[in-house]
Amino acid sequence: MIDLFYYTSPNARKVLIALEELALPYNLVWTNISEGDQFRPEFLSVNPNGKIPAIIDREEKLTVFESGAILIYLAEKTGRLLPKAQRLRAQALSWLAWQVGGQGPMCGQAAHFISHAARQGIEQPYARDRYAAEARRHYAVLDAHLATREWIADEFSISDIACFPWTRVSKGHGVALDEFPHVARWSNAIAARPSAKRRPEEDADAPFRAPASGYNNRQWEILFGRRAESKIKEITP
């Protein structure tokens, strides 16, 4: 049994999709990051960085944190979702690194300044434009790569699983997915897989949902370490 510390987010969704694809038994440990669950001692003993996702593999009696590391661990544990051929394996791992070091952080920052900060009345045009441009550049890189192949590493793998959830929230990055037709075709193909349709946050018994209309000041401070005041135009150190 694998415990997955879960909250509605692209990074947590990567691991959920992998567990579903691999048909591994798992238990969701709901972790409400907007209320500070990630800073409790019991969670920090699993991930000292205080971020989701993280897992505990009860069978192996070990913990793994950081989404990329978890995906590699699950692929190696099962011998699936990572190509056996050296060339394709190297390609899958390269794109996984691209995702955790580039696509995810840049799209995450774009979403922060375009969507989250804007809802709090915070306007920082330079940061917004900078990260929006980087997010768009990453979409273009992936689109060019997918122009000649069905999957990122020629067979469905953890690199596809890693990149996919971020493309499903493209609007928050200031991107219309159909602007990048190869990404859209690939993303829609993954969305049609049963593993990607699993959305536990939509279940009737889900203990909480991410707020659709933004965070209140207390939640904002928990998540981002700084109080948000309405109509702030600039934040100085």
C-alpha cells in the first residue's frame, strides 16, 4: 500500500495518474496546504521541504518526495512507464527533468502572477509578463517536439504523465491550449485515459476543495509567506 499525500494540484495529480496507470493500491492522505497541513511535524517527517506530493511505500517502509523522484521510483518499482531501450529511457528522463526544472516552475509562476495574485489585487506587470513569456516558450518547445511523435519518448511514459497536468490548466498561464495544436492533441489523448479521469477532489466525500475564487488573507500567508492586501500595486522586500 502506498500513501499519497494529496491536494488538488498539477504536481500531485502526476503521482495520482501514475498510481492509477500502474494499478498500485494506494491511500489518499488529504493534505490541505491552504490550511498549513504541509507544515505539521508528521508531514515534515515525510517531506522536510514541506511540499506535496510525497508518498510512503508501506511495503518497502520508505518515503519519497518531489514529484519527479516519485515518478521514477514508481516506474522502477513496477518496471513500467519508463522505456527499456537506453535511447528512449534517456529521452524520457531528459523530458522529465525539463518538466520539473522548467515547465512546472515557469507555468507555476505564470499562474501565480496572472491568476492568483490578480485575484488578490496584486499587480506586478514585469513579473507577470516575464513568466507568461516563459510559460508560452515552454508550450512552444513541447509543441515542436510533439509535432513528429505521438508521445514524448515514443511510448507513453512518466515524462508524459509529468507534463500533462500543467497543460490542463493552461488558461491560468495566459495560454489557450489550441494555440499549440500538437500539445492539444497529445494532452487530449491523455485526458481520455481512465487514469487521468480520476478526480478524487470531485467526490462527494472529498474533505475539502481548492477555493475556486482565490484565497483569503490567512490562506495566502500560509501558502506564499506574505499577507495579501487588496489593491497592492507593488511589493517591496
